[in-house]
Amino acid sequence: MPVKNKVQLITYPDSLGGDLKSLNHVLQTHLKDVFQGGVHILPPFPSSGDRGFAPLTYFEIEPSFGGWDDIKKIGETHDVLVDVMVNHISRQSAYFQDFLKNGRTSRYADLFLTLDKIWPDGNPVQADIDKMFRRREVPYSTFTIEKTGKEESVWTTFGKTEPSEQIDLDIHSKKVRQLFTDIFKNFKEQNIKIVRLDAIGYIIKKLGTSCFFVEPDIYEFLDWIMALAKSLDIELLPEVHSHYSIQYKLAEHGCWIYDFILPYRVLDTIINQSSAALRDYLKTRPAKQFTMLDCHDGVPVKPDLDGLIQTKKARELVDVCVSRGALLSRVISEEHKDADGFDVHQIACSYYSVLDCDDDAYLVARAIQLFVPGVPQVYYVGLLAGENDLEAVEKTGERREINRQNFTEAEIEKSLEKEVVQRLIKLIKFRNDYEAFDGTFSVLDSSDTEIKLTWTKEQSVCHLHIDLTTNQAVIAYTDETGERVTYQV
């Protein structure tokens, strides 16, 4: 089942109307024929934290969202993409709860990375930890085993609490491989077409390395899970926030990859009114990518663009974003910050807000995204031109809540009336329906204040011209009669 070269929606299961039934209703009515590429439903499974990204199990749907029947119903008209957190599972899962009760005698003990699997004597060495690309200060959590009263430390890459809610899995374990096999077989039965491998870059823990995308070790697991997915006619999308060269290695390995460079490049292009860096990038990037501008996290900066951006200019761009209400997440490890201390990991924001709620600028950004080769994904907040939700950040203390608000059906209907949203939907439909997007892509020569992109397939030709000084985007294309038609995005 090849991935469709059409636009996909990204949404939480409860963000468009409150649950999966409401999501399907919105897709079938308000958004009928808009997201022909499918829908990425962010984790709909029972979870103990991180808004779904600390799953207890993949064999059930969170009851407040609905059930597997709702997923299968959506799958009748839309290719459904879901996540598997290959790096970790919830500490509230039955697997880890049994380990907490029984310790090493638990039948699930081998699922987890006790520290003696990392250091022979089980004692962590700070010099080794300092080399790691960490997401929390200490990459392990300590628990007391109920049966013995003994303390056990297990690897925990992620998690804001202590101990963490997200317990790392030992991907070398036969039991972990069997768990993934069972998960994928169930997905096949539930009409899941695409699986995103979330946090796959962190699965290899090897002393003396950054413990991030450790080569060649990671390829053994990647080849194994790719073969598993292929046997079930499921497509895979590895999710790796890393230096762009690692993304390119994944592409060479035959994988779909995310274009995590594009969101920053587009911001830089529009805010600084210069297309030079973007044009150079578009001429060399792999085509087999999923593109996005916004998502449930933020606009990637480090390490995704390391070596591609100058720190001074990056600071200036970040300052503009912050002045427009954006929040920042930082790189923790000193070793992985820039020499001058630049440490911005992601810019958390609504993409509409970070472009100063300028309708034309926002449509320019989307026009670039939808003309770039790859499968475009549009995040639900971006679809509805939602703005920074600083109230949610203040309420929860979680900076990423700035771009994770839920919409009732009434709010969806009101948002769909906005001119900017209507213009975006028209653009999405053009991208879905015009056949030249299955043809040949070209970046044409232009001045630095312009962008000229073209798609050609036999008699079908479409051309995007953007004037960055006025934020005007015009599409010219030949229709089915051979006539030249233009429209302003």
C-alpha cells in the first residue's frame, strides 16, 4: 500500500470535536475530500502522560476517545497513521507494574534496561553520561521493588517527573521484538496503514557514544522492523530529530523521513524576505519525505539544523519568534550546545502566530510547503489558523500546550468561516487534485526576494510565484482544456 501523494491531517484524537466519532464526523462533513492523503491520529491509546506519548498499551483505545471500531471507521475513507513509541512505554503499563512488584523475577523484566545492561556493575559513570544527548538531567529512574524492598534503576530517556513516566524498552530483547510483532499484527487487523516510529533515534544505548542514532547498531533494528511492517503491508515513518545528515542516511536506507529543516527555513525566508537559503536547500533535499510546518512539539532548530544556520542569524530569528509569543525548549547537554552557548532545541508556537497572524504571510508559508516534494501534513491548529494558547501554558506549566488547544464543533465551524482558512483549504484541494504534482519538480532561478517553483507532468504544468516583499503568492496552471489559469493563493 503506497503512501498517497496527497495532503494529510495531524490531530489528537480529542482535538476536533472531543473524541474519535466527532473527528470522523468532522472529516466526513466539514473537511470532506480535504485530507485525501489520510489522517495522523496522535496516540489514541491509554496513556499516563505526555498527552498520549507514555502509552500503557497499544492493544486498546483510550475509552474516553472511543474504540477500535472508531479507528476502523475513519480508516474506511482515510489512510490512518498512528505512532509506536519504540523507545519506551508507560511505567503504569501492566508490564512495568509487574516488574515493580516482582523485580528480576517478573516475566516482563527483560523488557527493560536495568543499569547492569549498560554498565557491567550497574553503577552509572558520569563521564559516560556527559557524552550522551540527553532529554533529562539523569537518564535513568530508581524504583523500589515491592517484593524485595531492593532498589532498581532503569533507563528513562524522557520524562519531566522523577521517577519518569516513560520507561525505556530493551530493543535487543526477544520479548520486546515479540511485543512489537503483536502490536503490528493488531494494527493490520484495525486497518492502520502507516506507523510512525517515534523516538527511534534513542533506542541504542552504547557507552562512549551520544546514545543517539548509534551506527551501525540502529540499522539492525530498523531492518528488522521494516521487514515486519512490509510483511503486513504497513508503511513506516521513522521520526528522528537529529543532524540533517542522519535524515539523509535514513533516506538512503529506503525510509520515509521527516523534513524537519523546512519549518525553520520557511520562517527564515518569510521573516527575512530572502529565499537564497531555501532555494539552495530545495535543490538538494531527498524527495521521499513527509513535510510539515507545525506539529504537537515545535519548530525544530538544534540539532536538526546544525551546520546549516549561523548562530547570530538564528538568535535574531528566535528573538523575533519570542517577541511574537513563542516559547523555547533548550538543549540540556553542554557538549551538544554551540560553542557560543546557542542552545535552542525547538520553538514552541502556533505557526500562524509566529508569522504575526498575517494571512498572506501564512498562505505563502503553506504554498511553499505544499509545492515542496513529499507528503504534506497539516496540523489541526494550523488548519484552523489557531493562535498561541498562552493560557494553557500558564495553566499546565507545559510550554508545548501553546499549540495543542482543543476545538469544539462550534469552534471548528467558526474557524472554517475565516478567510485565511478558506484560502488554505482551497490550496490543499488544488495540491490534492492537480496531476502535475506526480510529475517533475523544479526550482527556477529568481531574485532573493522571490520564489519560483514548478511541477510538470506531460501537458499539466503548475507554477508558484511568490513575492516576499509583498507576501503575495500566485499559482499559474494549465487546466484540462489546455487554458492557462491563475489564482492568488
